[in-house]
Amino acid sequence: MSHIVTVQDAVTAFEPFMEPTATELDAIEREMPLILAGVDLVDAQIIALDRTPTELDARRIRRARRRVLAARRELANRASAPFGGAA
């Protein structure tokens, strides 16, 4: 007879190396404006999928795209600042 064994312990086991480091958490914090702008863009696109897009939907998507581009630009400028260059 074959026994069925659960793998619950292996899946939920806590290992210190699985946690994000302070450096990784700092990187996530720096990228948070870009992440939130991307979420806003996806939300605007989802709203437009449910119905025939109106002019308001088109403006909402354009604004969200501009926020994503601005957040990318800001992140790139911050990343290149220690090297003396600006994007």
C-alpha cells in the first residue's frame, strides 16, 4: 500500500534566505511610483475593455501612459545621477 504524503511543510517552511534583503526592499521602494503608475494604466485599460471606449476613457488611458513614462524617466534620471548624466 502506498502512503500519500503532504508537502505542506516544504511549501510553507520559513527559511531566512527566502526573505528579501534590505537592498531589495530599497529597490522596490524606489520603483514604487513606476509600479503604481503601471497599475493605474492597467486599470484604465480594463475599464475600457468592458464597453465601447469613450473620449473620457481615451483621456484616462493617455494620462496613465504619461504617468508611466514620467515615472520611468524619473527612475532613469535617479539611476544615472551618481554617474553625472541625465536621461
